[in-house]
Amino acid sequence: MDYLIQQTLNALAFGAEYAMIALGLALVYSIMNLMNFAHGEIIASAGYAMYLAILLGIGSPWLVAPIAIAAGALAAVLFERVAFRPVRHAPSTTGLLTALGVSIVVQNLFTLLISPRPRAVPAFSELSHTIFIGPYAVSLLQILELAVVGAAIAGLVLFLKRSILGLAIRAATREFSTVRLMGIRANRVIATAFALSGLLAGIAAIFIVARRGSIDPDFGFQPVIKAFVACVIGGFGSLNGAVLGGLLLGFLDVAIVALLPQQYGGLSDAVAYGIIAALLVFRPEGLLARRVELGDKEI
């Protein structure tokens, strides 16, 4: 029972991280129909902002964390303004190729301007400490990750339901032309969506750095691939589906590693994606997306 509870906590922590990144992807996709593969470089930008802050002598995690979050939001808005806004009205494949191009360019800039090798970011080393709750050993990182992710998602929900821009974003996911008719500028809505996705990416970067302790040019690649899979599970364009998909993927990752014999540990990703593929055979549009028959107009 103790082992089961420990693994459940691990699954919740990983799932919360995937859900945070997937939510940022889904937020942009729901408005622009764009799968932003450059989202990994937004995460990396937040990570390198923490590294540069430490080089400048800012070692307190209470100062480094806001810098990372602000850097993630700023990078997302910059990507939208420079790369995605000019191709907004182009076919969706153009946006996808633009996102891949931005990802490659930014990765190479990190490699050339900083280093291709991992750089240590020890600002959050204190979070690796273990605390005991009764008979259970829990890392401080897991507790903070669950609490912060829960608070961030709750804050996003309140923003989307209570603020004018939040309501405009929700409306834009249904029919953007109606938002324009209400007198709200499209650029403002889209820039806000990107800023929110960057903010979520910055929060995720903090916990990834706290777990890994270093940053490199490929820092955001693997998390975004996982988040992309989480969006597929939950259904593209569904914010609830992104959160559900991230949590399910976290549980699936931990369960497979725990159940597979040690000699087959390297097959964990293959088994996980095989299970997901089987799931999508029966629910190809994702768990929470609305089923649309061929020829239907989705509204």
C-alpha cells in the first residue's frame, strides 16, 4: 500500500507537469488551429533566463522563479509577433512549418550563443529534500508542483470565466469573427493567449529545472512531445481534455515503469504509446473532443 501511494504521488506530479504544458499548447491551438511545436523553445527560454539570472548573482529561488515565468510569457508573445502573426491567414500547414522553423532557429541560437552542453541551474536544489507525512516519504518538489499547478489552472479558469479578455478567448475558440464584431481586436486576444501559454510554460520550466538541475538547447523538446501526446489523448482544442490527457499520461508513464520487469525498462515509452494508439482506435478524436463526422461543420 505504501508503494502504491508513493507511485500515485509520482504519477500526479508528472501528470501535473504534462497537463501544464499541454494546456498551453491547447490554448493556442483552440484559437489559431496551430500546433505550436516552438512551445519547447519557450520552455527553454524560461530555463535559460534562470541560468542567466544565476550568472548575474540572483540566486534566490523567490527571485529566479518570477524571472522564469516572465521570460516564458515574453518569449511566447515575441514568437507570436515576429513569426506567427505574419502567417496567421495562411494555410495551417504554413503555421506548422513556421513553428518547426522557429524551434530549429531558436535551438541553434541557444547552441551558438550559450553552449551546446548542459549548464547547471542550482537555484531550486532545496526542493529535492524529502519530508515525511506519517509513514510516507514525499519530496518537497512533488508537493509544491501539485499545489502550484493546481493554483495556476484554477487561476486560468477564473481568468477565462471572469475577465473580458478571458471571455473573448473562449468566444474566439468558437467563432473568431464574432469576437471582432464585438469590438475586441484579434491581435490582443491572440497575444493574450500566447502570453498565457508562455506563463504556463515558464511555470513548467521551473519544475523541470528543479528535477533535472540543468538546462540545454533541447531542454523543452521531450516535455512538448509528451504534452502533444496528452493533447491527442484529451482531444485537440479542448482545455479540459489537455489537463485530463496530461494526468492520464503521467499515470500511464509511472504505471508502466513500475509494472514492467527491470530488463524491459527501456521499452516503457513504446508500451505507453502503444496503449495510447489502441485507445485512439476507439476514440480517434480524443476523450473530450466533440465527434465530428466527415462533411460536418464544427461550430
